[in-house]
Amino acid sequence: MEQVMPENSQKNNLPKHPWRVPLLIAEFSALAVLLGSMFIFSSLARDGTSFNSGWLLLPAVASLVVFISFIGLMYVRWIAAAEAGTGTKHKVVFALLTLTLLGIWAFSIVQTWSSITATP
């Protein structure tokens, strides 16, 4: 007997969240910008070409967009899907996770910027 797979094979047949596709597009677009800027900056460094350190805002903003869209996708997957149950406890844990991830991002940007602008 042939088994037919449903069109929408999500768990519990829940409809897709409307933020899912825009968040995925934002995440992968920002990831492409981040990787492209890393490639360009590494080739500039290899050639010995100097560039304005303001250009480093491009990968910093791209990495922030990657983090925010990743967090948004986690929200869609973990919180929006579990909204029928104990949503408050999930939201508190998710908020702590979000603050931790954004704090790590901010700390790494500050450390990177201070190491670049430090004079030997």
C-alpha cells in the first residue's frame, strides 16, 4: 500500500509562521554579505592595501542581522509553536537566551574594534 505524504508535513499540521520566510531570507542574505566582506577584507590585507576602518561596520551589521534573524527563527520554532501551553516560562527562558546571545555579540564587536584601533 502506498503511503501519501501530506502537503504540509509540519508537526501537528500547524500552519507556517508568517515571519519564517522573511527571517530565512534575511539570515542567508546577511550571511552572504558577512562571508563576502570577510573574503574581500582578507584579500585586501593580503595585498597590503589599507582601508578605512569604517568599512568594518558592514560585517558587524551583517553579523547582527544574522544573530537577530537566528533568534527570530528560534522564537518562531520554540515560542510561537508552544504558545498553547506554558508560554510565560518559555518566554522568560527565551528572553535570557536572547540577552546572552546579543551580549556575546556586543562583547565580541567591542573586543574586535578595540584590538583593531589599539596602537602598539
